[in-house]
Amino acid sequence: MSKEFVIGAKVRVVALPPYVKTADPMPMLRPPDVIYLGEEGTVIDRRPKEYWGVRFAKGTFLLDSQYIESADASPEAFENSSES
């Protein structure tokens, strides 16, 4: 199931990909340490194949929806719902 986000929504990194791709007109691959687990960013656009352009402190990167979640969803709420 794909996750849907609204442009301008705050999202949180929940897992680090093996690399990240910049959202520049000429994209580059960067090591995953340019973002960190739990970092929050802002969704700036939607790309094909469940990729999202997200602006973080160190730049704007393309992330697959499996690596991000809405910042409104608290980690405690997720843990409690998975125990049921």
C-alpha cells in the first residue's frame, strides 16, 4: 500500500535508504548520512513510482514512501497500535 502525503506536509525519516538521490534537475546519488533517522522535512512534490521530493536541512532529496511517514504520527502511537 502506498502512502500519500499532501504537498507542504511535514514528514519524518523512519528508515535510511542505502543512498539518497538529490532532487536537482541533474540528480546525484549521495551517501545516506546526509539525512538522519528521525529527521523531519517538508514534502515539496510527488514523483513517479512512489517517490517524494522532501526538503531537509542539508538539501532536497527524493525518497521512496517506504522511508518516510507523516510527522503527525507519533512513534508511541505506532508502537501501541502494533501491539494490539
